[in-house]
Amino acid sequence: MAPRFDLVIVNGTVVTASDISTCCVGIKDGKIKALAYAFDQDELEGVEIIDAEGAYVMPGGVDAHVHLCQDLKTGPHGLGGECADNFDTGSRSAVAGGTTTIITFATQTRAEEDRSLIKVVEAYNARAESTGSYVDYGFHIIIVRNDADILENELPVLIKDWGISSCKLFLTYETQRLTDSQLLDVMFAARKHSITTMIHAENGDMIGWLTDKLEAKGMVAPYYHALSRPPIAEGEATNRAISLATLIQNPILFVHVGSALGAANVRRAQTMGLPVYAETCPQYFNLTWDDLKRFHSPTCFENSKMICSPPPPPDTNDHEDLFVSLQNGTFTIYSSDHCPFRYDHPHGKPSGVLEHTPSMEGENHDCHGEELQDLLLRKNGAFRHVPNGIPGVETRLSLLYTGALQTGRITPQKFVELTSTNPAKLYGLYPKKGALMNLQPGSDADIVIWHPEKSFKPFNLTNSMLHHNVDYTPYEGKEFTNWPRYTILRGKVMWANGELKGKLRDGQYVKRGPNQLKKDSPRMDKDPRRVATWLYE
């Protein structure tokens, strides 16, 4: 007689978004088959058993904001950013950090050949399939054009054929930002097809104006990136996007909210009953503007390693306000915004020097290796040309465990809600992902098992411990109080006790459905002072 289970987890403190209990988990054919206080010895005969030793057993992490295999070569000399991680190295890093599902970005450009969203997705999918993945994955689509025929004809195809039910829109970056009327065009189409609209909310004109003023004063070092993007830039953009979304009754999610001001705007809209959601990321709880002064080379250009957008808060006062927003539900999800660029590569952070004409007078643009490092030590560069983004897919869960769960700022259930269940619901993956349900057909057996706290020895992180293809981590030297002991993908142990166990093509593409958190507000529907109700009559 075949065993009832393929794998059983015993002695675990099982945590979901709603409950916490001491029980065992039975897994069969990649699905959660049973949750029980104990299993009979006959049921365990011939079955692989993992003893959790009282540690937390949670649904595998769902990281809904990961950049892999993207080219952002928009600089004046054609350099700019090139993601350091592909699906091989990025998913390897994810699984080592307890994440079992990632959602990455297929990116439309303004080029005519990228007019078709379907072709953009097909080309991006080819990149994913060329390497394979250690974790399951899906795609968002970044839309930078408002072609009416494409929106009308291709969005339904993306949903039906690809299960892509979310798009991302920008209010900043010259190559990606949309005007307000263009935003309304895309959001109106997204609403019609029940596509979740993600917003990168920073005021591009404000940032451009401040950048020009800083450069006129010679303030071009990486640190001044933060001064070019003060919290008010996010504050204005969140308010504006909320107004636009309210006008046409379109639910929106703000990605990577990094300021207390932005969070307060979201909270105000939620209190009014508007369907507004927000995502935040580890950098906004662990870094400040001072981290842009952390490294001390002759030019301080090494601080470019810390540049991301929005930048982290000015000081730690915002950290505490943001922790409150984690706890009270202002933030719906907690993602990494893993956007990796190397420091030793011309298409990484060094493009801030290589694209800066004054720094490159009499220099060779094609330098590599030691030549490039020598150049970075001698030249100032300019923050305007530095690719915006930092790595973090592997450290996401452990940073939140260390900074919020272990310190009592959030409960274990809230931890699961933010890192797994809500992302799965928001992006149409629940209960296949983000849950530990044994109802037919059962949730995928995607599980992260932590170390028992009583026996885990805290450690200080070094980049050499990580599995990404980036030559630094923003969290170098930071103490961690726990780390995933096991990562299980659809019943297969992929990571165990510090070792990668799975294979590169164990990950699968997952099609997604509509937002399962969507809430309609009767007040919003009936108030002509806020809503253009006649649009739908």
C-alpha cells in the first residue's frame, strides 16, 4: 500500500494569516494533504520526516516585486542599468531566503517594436525559460504607452493566455512616466478588465527640478540622490494618484512606499473607504539617508551601492511610523523590490561615472576590472546616472523576522499576512499560494520552516553568505536573529540547513486570477463630487 504522505513536518508551530497552532503537516503530490495534532505511526511508515523542533512553520514567501532580466540602458552613452540577476541567480537567492513564489516584470518601452504587450511578454518569457527557475514565478506588465487598440485588444489576451492580472505605471522616470491623462487611459482599461493597477508614486517634475538645482551647486555625489527625492515627492504623487483612481473608481496599489507621509496618505484614503492598497519594503525599515554616507572612498562614489527609489527615510523617526503602518494594516504587502546592479560592471552602479561627461574627460569608457575600480576611486560621477535599485530578495523575510516579529512589533500571523497570504490574494494566487489549506485540491505545499529561536545563534551578515549575483548587500554587517532552515516548493525540499537542494527548473510559471482583496465602496460609487459616475451609465 502506498504511503499516505510523501513528506511530513512534525513538532511545528504552524502559522497562517489567521491562526497559530502546534500541529503536524502532511504533504502528498505537492499539496497540503492534512493538518493534524499527530499522525499514527502507520501513516509515517516510509515517509520523509522533518522535525521542526517547535520552530515556526509558515506558507512559503510570495515576493510580489522582483526585477530580473531587465535592461534599463537609457543613459546618454547607452550604458545605464542591466539587472545583475537572471532567473537562475535571482530565484536561487529567493529560495535560500524562504521565498517560493516571485512575480517579476515584463517591461514595455516607448520603442515601436514594444508596442505590443503580448510580444513584450513573449520576449520576457523566453528569458525566463532560457535558464529556468528554482521557485515558481509569474509576471506583471509595465505599461508606458496608452495605445487604445493595444489596451482594448491585448489586455484580455494577457489575462486569458498568460494569467497576467496586474500592470505597473510610473509617475517618474522620463522613459517610463505617463501624464495624468495617459494614466487615466490605462487605469480605465485596467478597471474594465479587472487588472490590478500598481503605481510607482514619485513626482517626476519635482525630482527633475531638484536634480537640476543640486547639479548647479555641484552637489552630484550619490548622497544627494536622497535630497533630490524628499518624502514630499512621494506625498504629492500618492495624493494625485488617489484622486485619479477615485475619479474612475479604479482600485490601486502603491508599490514601495518609503515615507511616513506616503503611508499617511494611503491610510487616509483607506479610512474613507477607498480601495487603495500599499506595499513597503525592507530598506525603509533598515536604512536612512545616512547610509548613503556609509562607505568612505576618496570620491565616496561607493555610496552609489545604496541608491534606490524612493530612497530610505531621512532618519529613524520614520521607521517607527512605518512599523505602525505594518501593524495596523495600512501596508497590505511587504515585498523586496529586488532590483540588483553590480558595482564592478559598466552596466551597474559605475554607469554613474561612465555616463557623467565631466568625469570621463580624457578617460576610456570601455574600461573593465581593475581599470574600472581605479576610475571609481578617482572620479566623482553623478547620482543622476546611477541605476536606482538594491538587492534584497534573499534577505526580505529574515529582515522582517529580526526587526518586527522577534521584537514583538508584529505577530506571527501578521508576518504571514504581509509576506505571503496578502500578496497571493492581491495578485490572484490564493489559496494555491499563501495558504496551508488541506481542502481539495489543497494549497501547494510551499513552506518555510525557521530555526528554533532557542537554539539559533544570531550572526552578522556578509555578502559572501548570499546567493544572488550582486557584489554587495546593503545589509553588510547587520545582525540577524533567524534565517529559513528549510524552504519547500510544492512538497520538494529546495533549501535545507544552509544548502541548496533543489534543481534549477523545479520552478514553474503560474497563471494568476484577479485581485481577491478588492472591495467596492458604496460611498464612493454614489458620490458625484468624487466620482465620474456617468462613465458607467
